[in-house]
Amino acid sequence: VRHESIAPSLARLSRLMKRTAGGFALVRVVTDDAARGAVLSTLKSLREGGQALRVLPDGAEGVSALEGTLRGVDGPCDGMVVPDADALVSFDGGRVLDGLNLARDRLSSLVRGPLVLVLSPQGDASLAARAPDLRDATLGLVRVEAGVGAAIDVPFKHLTANDVEVELSRILSSEMSDGEAVDALVLLAKRWHHASQLEPADHAERDRELTDRIAGEALRRAVRSGYVRGIANAMVVRAMSNGRRLGFEQRRQLIEDAIQRLQAIGLSADLDLLQARSSLASVLMQNGHVDEGLWLFEEEIIPAVDETFGTEDQISARSILATNLHRLGRARDAATLTLGEVVPLARRAGQTREEVRQLALGAAYLVAAARYDEAITILCDEVVPKARAAGDDIDLAFAYANLAEAVEHRGGNGDLSQALLYADFAKRLYARSGDARDVKRMDEILRRLAPAPLGNRADRRRARFSRQHF
Amino acid sequence: MRPNCTMIRGMSSASLEHLPLSRRVLGRIPAETLGDAVKLCNPAEPLDPEADDALRVELDAVRGGNRLRQVVRNVQRLGAAASSLQFVSGHIGAGKTTELRRLQADLLALPVDTRPTVLMLDATPLVETSDVDLEDLLVALWRRMLEEEIASAMPVLKELWTKDAKAFLASQATGAPEFLRGLLNKLPEVPKDGLSKLADALRFQPTEQRKALRQLLGSMSDVLIRGLNRALEKIRDSAAGPVVLIIDNLEKVSATRREVVEHLYLERLRALLELKAHVIITAPLFLVYSSAGGTFSANYGRGVTVLPMVRVSKRRAEGGGEDPAGVAAMAEVLSRRVDFDTLFVDGRQVAQRISALSGGSIRHALTMLEGAINEQDEPPITARSVDVGVRQLQEDRERAVPQAWMKTLAEIHRSNRFPAECSAETQREMLRGLVVLEYQNGEPAPYFDVHPLIVQSPRFPRE
């Protein structure tokens, strides 16, 4: 994931690493989840003293490896990256962080190269509070915060603009009552709005016009027939799909108006009302009012949904929150929510297909947070076998596409050819299910992974294997 | 006889590969390339008193005098006949290690008839466990002396190891926990190896096992002290002056276990008064600013020598604002490392600006410089890049300051004092985090001011 906004920070990181090559330097890189993958790719691509920097594992394993280095039993070691330095604060009550803090003036005799701590903003604040002395011994501090997570694909067959136009014509020419037509139009507008969010910006802008056209028609019919719920729902869809044109205050105003209209007809524990509130919370979170939006989700929307509605809606409310967290660059939180709450909900309700999809989404968030090993474990051990057993090509394709990305970015020995294989699997599965959009996407990934045609014998064997199985 | 100067950083042989800072650059000093400039701005590196002389600047005048000179005088005047225990403290990054190395050089420059033998012990390997006690220090001092192989002391230490220490430890094996039995029964004959085994056990064993070993060593601490004293006597017999033991970096012992640290410094280290040497130990600054601070004088006969920040801001009573002498001295520190005229569009003005904003913390000044330099691929570094370097550190510092502190900080900035209602805990946190800095202008009483980067932040209350 590359964001133009973080390019200067990554360049600064590269310069810093280049200029400190050959000697010890303590470097703190503070990054949000959205930029973490790009940071780790940059660090992995750097060579220090002719050798690639050693990247320690995530979590406790990495902390233990660092502890071993601090003991200096095996003599000085080469420069290294601690990709999950937040774990230093949490591991064993911060014992290893204390050790690092105390050893700060001796590190140059233990590490013959840079020691790079990759931290989240929260982790950095905890480190500063617990080990201010270590913070002050930092030579380089680089903040790489994208603030916005890149769009994550969803494991559903994608709508095309043509599908939507056909459905729109069908609704408009049908003999439905105005109320029925409004509900159908709002539903179609919502589906298309969600689908268009996954497209590149220029494409999405054209798609938004279509959403707005559908929502506009719904609103016109709802006003004509005095259908208050329909008016409110159409207003919410317009607010959500017109982000650029309306601006934050107008969108907020539009949704608050819709909420008031729904409340005015006596609705309280109503799904439309809760969806409107969830749209308001999303708009707040996307426009810098993160705490306010989070509060709405956590204190009002999710408890109300849990109390009144079934598993499907409980999953839906949490999924929207997870999407928002990811968009804020907090993919790790999105993964925790998805894997920790949504997946168990689906599992308890016996909704196997939903469970697989949510596991796959959780893994995709982990990939976005550059926690490749955890994502790969979930995809290989749970998603692929379950999707294969269910015979669901879309879920399986989604799993392989994410596996390709995770394995490619992990960048271990043989990972590139493994990524090629997974991407090829995903492409064939998408093609089999008739999803042209994703076939095109996988083609782009395959071109990136293997600019030259597959040439050697091993590659040909893999390609043959892939053709035989998919 | 071996030279009476020892310059040891750490105890592992790996540390001997460590090059002085000024030898790690390819070009001239001050740095004329951005790569060299970044290397010379590494705030984690103390200066070597000889090899890095070109980088050193005399800062006594802007730190309220040479406070460590008092320590030298003390050693000189008390001489070999007496012993003393003295503590040195200071802010993070105030240059304690650099100043202690200079103290060592000053001691070795004394006239030959009073010139001491100086042993320097880096306590970092001990305090890394964040669980250190008197026994660990005694073992480390023994080991240090053996490693130094001072001819006069070696036979004494060897004899004492075999006859007293090792024999005593072996006698304790029966009835000791299993892991201790294994250790005590297999202690090597060679004293250096035996002490290394004990030191490693004190560092690497789990807490409970360390405690058991320490308890055992505690019962023979007088044996260890007696042994050290006999070795010290031998050294003094063969050299004219006293012996000075400098224990650096002990102040890094974890502040999160304050009661344990207080107990170590105020109670257990008193045993070192029995050593027939002048012992100089670094102490954590938070102890100086707690009720324990007064106890130092009561227990050891003298207070703690505190190294203040370079004085870049004046007392409010003297008009406040920047102190030109302090800023100029800091700018000189930076100019010794970086050739501003070659690498920066605005030349030495940048050094002045960064110095004023550093609050007198050399580390902060170096960090801001690094930030500015790494904004660009090629020189000259523009004013915009300097702004970025400053802003990065400012944001970093500001994040660590709770909003609740702002009113108190404004009061400190106005009065150069902590207000009475500010709790001791908050004071310590403010000083430890370098949010508030301590300055000296030659008078005994220090004054305090808020870090300039915090004062400049939009969150700081305006007068």
C-alpha cells in the first residue's frame, strides 16, 4: 500500500538509514497501521553495510529476540528492525523495555548498526512515558502516518454499473407502489454506494453520480407520497454518497435532519434509525471527530443493536465500525474487532459462510496492518479450508488474493514465487465466478509480481498445477 | 607497573571495538557532508576525553562553574589517608558520562605526588537487570580489579579468592537451593573466571535465584570488602596518591522501583564508606528531588553534585529571555560537529536558533539538527528543513505533556520555581521528562524553567 502523502516521510527514513549506515543509531519510526506496510517494505529494501537489515518477528517472539541481543552473550550483532515495538511496552510488564532503557548508552557496543523501533502512535506515547531516557537517546524520529487506510476488497461478487442500470430500469418501470419503489431504490443506492467505494477515486466519482441519481429518485417519490421513513433513508444515502460535494457540516446536518424525521414519527429502537446514526458516526469519524464517532458506535449503536436485533445486524454494525477504523489507518483495531467479536458472533449463530467472510476480512485488515504472519496463519489454516469445503469460489478467491499480498510483503525466501502462485489461483477463481473487475485486478498484481513471463521449469510446473486445479 | 589510568566502557570485550565518535566519519571535523553530520549528531554517544577533544567545548561558565572540580579538590585535599563517598547527578543527556571522563582526566593530571590511581566501572551491565544491590557492585568491583591486572593487587586478590571467598562459598553449598549448589560446587579456581560466573548468575538468573545468591553473598560482604581493601592498600603502597573508584551509570537503575532504589542508595551503599578509596557514584536525579535528597547529606556527610543544563535562558529576576552566553556556548558545541556555513543556507544562525530552542540539552539540539539534515538529499539545508526538524522534536516533546500540567508550567516559567501546590511526584516527572529544566548561574540555589519547545507550543498558556 503506497500513499502519496507518506512519500516524503519514507524518503526521510531512507536518508536517515543511509546516513547512519555502519554505526549504531537508535531510530524510532512512528506509524499508523495504514502506513505500516509501506514502512516495513522500505526498511526491508534498505541495506546496511551491504546486508539487509534483520527484521525481528512481531510480538513476544521479537521482544525475546531483542532481549537476547541486550544480554550480549553472543557478542555484538548487526542492525535490526523491531517491527512491533509496541510489544516492548506490553510484554512481561515492560521488563525488556526497562532493560533497553537502562542499556541505552551501551547499545552501541551491542548493536553494530541501526536499531529501528517501529511503533504505533499509542505505543510511542507509552514508550515516552515509561522510558523517557530512551526516547532522548533517539538519533532519528520519523513519523509516517497515512491517516487513511487503502480500500479493502470485500468477498462478494461485485456489482457493475450495468447491473445497477438494469435494476434501476426494472424498478422504475414496475408497478410497485411509491413506498415499495422508494425502499427498493434506497436499497439499490446503498448497495451501489458500498460497491463504488472500492473503486479508484476517478471511477468512484462517476459511480457516485449514479448513486445520487438513484437516491434523488427515491427522495422525489418519497416526498410525493409523504413517506417519511423513505425521505429520511434517501437523505442519509445522499449524505453518504456526496462527501466531496457537500462537505462535513452539510452532510452532518442532512443526517441529523433524517434522524429527527425518524424520531418524529415515533421510532426509537428501529433499524433505519440505527443505520442513520451509524452513518452519522461514520461521517464524524471520517472528518476528524474520531472520539465522538467511536462513542456513538460503542455506547449507543452497538448496545442498541445487541439488545433489539439479531446476529446479522449485530455483525453489520460492528463491520461498519471496523471499516471506519480501517479507513482511519487503524487496521489493527479493525482486525481485533472483526476477529474478536464479529467472527465469534457468526460462529455462535452457526453462520458458516459469514464466519468465513469475516475471518477473511479480519485477515485482510491484518495484511493492511502489516501483520503478515498472523494473516497468513488465519488464511491458510481457517479461511482456505473452510471456503474450499463450502465450495465458495468468491471466498476462496478473496483468501488467495490476500494470501498473495501477505506473502509478497512478508518477503521471505521463496515468498515471491508463492505469491505468484496464490495470485494466479485467485485470478482463475475470480474468472470462474465471472468477476471481471477482480480478474483485472489480479492481472495487475501478477504483472507486478512477475514482469517477465513465467520462465523456469519450477514456474511452469506451478502454472500447470494451477491450471489443473482451478 | 601498569599505567594508573583505566578507561573501560562495559565489561564485554565487544565494547573495546567501540570507536570514539570523531573517528567514525570519513571527512573533516566539523562535518562538511550531510552523512558525516548525522553521524556526529548521534545523541547516544558520549565523548572520549582525548580522541574527541576537537568536539568538546568548555561549558563550566554557563553551567554555574565546574561542579566536578569540587570533587577533584576533595580527592586532592583528603589524599590517600582518607576515604570518601561522593555522588554525582544530572538531567538525562546533561553529559554526565562525558564529564566523568573529564573528571578522570583531571584527576590524572594532578601533580605526581598526589596523582590517584583511577578505576572506572561502567555499571550498565549491572543495572540492565533493573534489580541491583550492594553485592552485585562488590562482585563487579572485584572483577574490575582483576580485569585491570594491577600488578600490586593481583596476588592479594588471588589469595583471598582461594582462601577466603571461594572457600566460604563452597562451604555454603550444603543446604543451598539446587541451582546454587551446582554453581558453588563448580566455581573455577581462577578468580577472574569464578567472579565472572557469579556476576553472570546475578545478571541472568531468574529473580528468585538471584535473590538467593545475593543473600549468600550478603553474608560474606565483609569478606569481599576486606579483600577489596587489602588490594587497595597494595595499590596505594605502590603508587603515591589515593585510589579513586568511579562508578558510572548506576543512576540508570529503574525509576519504576523507587523504594528499592532509595534503599540501595541511602542504606546499602553506606557499606562502601568502608572502602579505603574515594568512591564517586552517579545517582538518579529523582532521588535528589525527593525527601531522600536531604538524607544524602545526613548519611554521607555531603550532598549530591548536580550537573545542571547549559544555561540558555536567564532568570526572570534578571529580565528573563535568552542567555546570550549560554546560547553562544551551545552554538559552539554544535559548530564543533557541523560546518554550518557549508551545509546550511543560513549558516551559524541555525546553530544559534537551535541552541536557544534546545533548553540547554545537547541531545535535543543534536536531534533537531538531525531532523533538519535528513529532510534533504543534498546541502545546503534550507530554513524550511530546519523548521521541520524543530517542529518534529517539538511535537514529540509536546505529546508527553498532559494538559493538566500546562497551568503549573506557566507558573514555573513565570517564577522560575515549582509552585507549592505542585506535588513532589509531578515535579519529578516534569524533571525526568525534561519538561522543566534546572539551571545554575553560579549561585548555590538553582532555578527552573520550562523547556523552550513547550513554551512555544500553541497549548502553552500565554501571559
